[in-house]
Amino acid sequence: MPRQTFPRDRFDDLPRVAGRVGAHRAENPRMRAGVVLLWAIVATIVLIGVGIFGSLIASGRVTLFPSPTPTAEPTAEIVPVVDTSYTVLILNATDEQGLATQMKDTLLSNGWAEQNVTAGGAGGTFETTTVYYASEDAYPAALGLAEIVGATEVQFDPDYPLPGTAATQLTVVLGTGQLSTPAPTP
């Protein structure tokens, strides 16, 4: 390649020193092709990555600040309690006579006072033996009573304390599953 010649100017009169004289005439520094290629590859990879990430955000597949997922709080296990301070009404909802009285004797032998246990008939039949309680705080006592009488269900029902009775009353409805002898088949 032939050397370029430039018209004479005031910088030509300066003494020659090693290094650069007159920036307007300096040759362009040569960049190495490998460095340029490396920078081009890095820039391409970065731009592709940003484009993919941006499209994932735009499409809703990636959330930058996700809201925390609510976790279910563990419910405390309620331990059955035998509380003899509750009054108990036992209703026989079977065709077998005397079953409510037998259950009353069972409760008396488990610590209930005679005046706190009443036995009677339900006036109809019921399939499963159930303990009903009228206030939420009576649930552990209802569970304890259900274990004693062999009830398969415990249910909340605010209508069960009959008018004039305390809210601390538990009601046991003896069902046909409570029969001591199997029912005759028709």
C-alpha cells in the first residue's frame, strides 16, 4: 500500500519527536478481528437473552415480583375431654325399650351426677348415634361424651338445648346402630 501524502500545513514545521504529532494525520489503530468478533458474539447473546426474558415477562410466564402463596395454617387438634359438669339429655331413637336408661347408667358410672343426666324417648327412629352440642366451646366435651357412649357423629346444633335448659347441655340421640341386640329383619 503506498504511503499517503498530505498538503503542507503548520504542523509540518514542528520538530520530529517520537510518538504522535498532529492527531489529524495519525493512522487509525487497527482492531484485531478476533476481539471484534468476540464482542459481537457477546452482544448478540446478551440481546437474545434479554429478548427471550422480556417476551416471557410480557406473556405472563415469568413474574418478576410474585405475590406470596398463602399457606394453610394447621388446625389445632382438639382433644376429647370428659367434662361431667355438662348436663346430658339422652334420647332413645330406636325401637328397643330401656336403651336410654342403660346409657344413663353408663354416664353415672363415669362420674356424672344423677341430676345432670336425663333419659327419655325421641319419638321416632334415628340411624346413627349422634352427640349434639350447642356452643362452640362445648366441642371437646361433646367428643369426650361421644367416646363414652359410642357415638359415630358429633354435630353442632344451637337448637338442641331445649328452652329453659342451660347452653352447657349435651344431647345424645341413640340410633339404631347403638342396639345391643341386632334388629329383627322383616
